[in-house]
Amino acid sequence: MSTDVIVKLKDMAARSDRVWIQGRSSYADLLAETGRLANTLAAMGLVKGDRLLLQVEKCEAVLSLYLACLRLGVVFLPVNPGYTVAETQHFLTDADPALAVTDPDRAAAIAATGARVLALPEVLAQAASAAPEFADPAHGPDDLAAILYTSGTTGRSKGVMLGRENLASNAEALVDLWRFTETDVLLHALPVFHTHGLFVATNCALYSGASLIFQPGFAPEAVLAAFPQATVMMGVPTFYTRLLADPRLTRDACRGMRLFISGSAPLSPATHAEWQERTGHAILERYGMTETNMITSNPYAGARRAGTVGRPLPGVEVRVTGPDGAPVPVGEAGAIEVRGPNVFHGYWRLPEKTAEEFRDGWFVTGDLGAFDSQGYLSILGRAKDLVISGGLNVYPTEVESALDALPGVAASAVIGVPHPDFGEAVVACLIAAPGAALEESALRAALRDRLAAFKIPKRMLVLPEFPRNAMGKVQKAELRRQHAGLFSES
């Protein structure tokens, strides 16, 4: 069993020299603040097992409330502050939180739904006069720690139930794998309503005694300005592409950094190569999802292979299976399945859906992938994104990698749309690099030596931008919807 998050917090708080947020607070300050908040929530009547919904803009108090909920045993439920009240209503109805904490400008609208609501400043004001000492109740590794709702691209969002051991085991594995120490300073520009910024980043710092440079969001100028004080940055691919567009990104600017990590969306091999050439650093790409925390990672010491997400984390089992559920040979594509202490408890109040997603104790991720002979996993896309054209399987990631390597292509997203002859046709949605003019015939000709004919897109659409979710992931379902009539008979 892993060391619980709160046990680790108390260990670090006993060290008077440990800084939590650079220039702002120590671990001892953090422990005291979580104690005041836990006492405040308890005084409001919240008890172990209750849910607390938090919907606020990114601020340091989010991390304190997350840890206060862990101390009290209240289930933490962060919600994207970009969601409308109508969208948030689903979480309020489904999770039935004992309390919703919001920004002041949305508190009245949330209260009108019938939920019990307090604005964050009210909670913090009450906590300011509460005692910092808190008697933590007993907690078990299987106790529920958080519910995170999936993005809901294929229907209503589902509440992913994560236990304390899910979080603790993953944090311990990542700290060891990525060689975090108390001398590290993590540049934190990620959102904190998502597993990447809330659990991966925060818990890696906490479990190692590292400190944070806590930024309200991603702004290239602010990130670059923080590089001299930081040692590690976690980001999504969009962070890296936007930084590459800034001429101030140089090897000298990154000289104090030891590690750049990317996740939450695929990092193109082209971005990986350009970043290494510009900075001298190879980005470490890893793979995870809300239901599993982190699953695989490229190595800290060793080849960080572009286009792969590395090997399974210690203690985590990963297999690739065929339609019959049996593992497929190395190099062959199939469904990615996961088993280990990182895997969630199930979907909140959806036992039948939970049962559908597991096979013989393995969680079926919905992703397609393949292992190579060195044990590195490549993600070939979501199962729902697989294009079957003329009865042949086309994996979007393979086509995207070929497109991204072409001059003038800044980004690509490959989808399948209805076709009267082939059933589905491969279509490439492209964003041109600044100043580039992309022509379909030239692109198609350039792909002939790289891809089999059936994989080459039948149409190339140059778009100004892609629809993306809050973590920068391309919303292919929306692209398919927008272009569904591309081959319709007139």
C-alpha cells in the first residue's frame, strides 16, 4: 500500500525549510490552511463521503480545498469554470454535492438550481478564523477521494470515481520514474479541474517536497520568464507549439530546466524534433486518462521516442488485445487495456456502464495502440476514431504523423466521413504553417511514398483552427459532424 497523500503532506510540513508555492507559502502554511478549511467544512455539516463541487478560476485555494477535502474524507469534485450553468446542472444533479463552492459571479445562478452554494471568498473568510489543527478521521486506501467528470464528447459526462490509493500509487511511481526531488521547482501553468494539473502535477510536487511556480494559466511570456527559476514543466502539446512560435525560446532560456513533460493530447513527432533542436531537450511524453491516472511514460534516462508514450509504469499492467479479447503479437494493433492500482473504482452511479468497460479485471480504455519490440507503446487513436475505408482499417495517428512531417503543415487531424462507395473516406483537416500555401494535389503526391494508397486522404481541408477541449485535445467528433456531408451526392 502506498503512502497516503495527507500523510505525505504532514511529513513535508514538519520540515520548516520546505517551500510549497514560490514566494507565497510553505508546506507548514499549507497544512495549517487545509486544517482551517477542513474545520470550516465540518462546521458546515459536511461529513466523510459527502461531495464538494468546486467551480472557480484557477487559484491557490483550489489546491488547499482539494487537500482539505482529503483530510476530512469529503469527495472532491472539480468542474471546469468555463462550463455554463446549464452544463454544470448535470454535475449538480448527478453527484448531488452537499456543497458547491463557486466564484462570486456565478454563485446566484448556481443557487437558483436549488444547490447549496457558497462563493469561494466566503469560505476562505470563514476559514481565516478557524483553528489550524484538525483531527483527521481514519481513512482507508479504497476510500473515495475525488470524482472527475469525463469530457462528455460521446454523450453525457460520466463521473470517474478515484480512490486514495489510485492517487497515492500513481504519485509515488511518477516521482521515482521522473526523478523528482525536493530541489525541484515545478512550473505549473495547467488547469486544476483536470487530472493532469490537479493530481499529476500537484502530487508529484507534494510527494517529493518540491515547490511550485503557480501561474493562473498558460501565457508564453510568463512561462518563459519563469524558466530561470524552474526545473520542470508539465504541459500539453499546445504549450510547446506556442512556445516554439516565440523567438525567445532558446537553449540559453532553458539552461536551468531538467525536464519537459507532455500529455493530455498527442504530441506530434515534428514538434518533438523541433523542440529538441531549439532547446536541446527531448520532451518526455506519457499517456494517461481520467479513469487510470498515468499508464505509461517514456524513460527519464534512455530514449524518449517521438510518436510513442513509452513503457508501462511500475506496478501497472498494459496489454493490447484483438476483437476476441486475446493479446495480439508485438507490432500488431489492437485495443489497449489496463490493470493496476491506478485504475479507478468505476463510474459514479453507473454500475452497468462500469461493467461494460471492464473485461476480466482489465479496464478497456477505448484507445487503440501497438507495442514495439522494445516495449514502447504507440497510441493509434480512439477506437471510435478508427476509419474503415473499403473494409480496410486506417489508424488516424499514422496518417497524421506522415502529414505533420510535410513542409507547411502546422497541425493535422484525420477523420472518417460517410462515403457512398467506400463506406467511410479518409479526410485530413489541416492547419497551415504561417506563410505556407497548402495544395491538395501536392500533399497527396508527397504522401505516395509514405503511405499505402488506401490510407491517403481523399480530401485535404485547410482550416483556420480545430475545435479543441479545455486541455487542447482536438474534438474529432465535432470535425466529423461539420464535414459529414462532404461526399454526399448532389
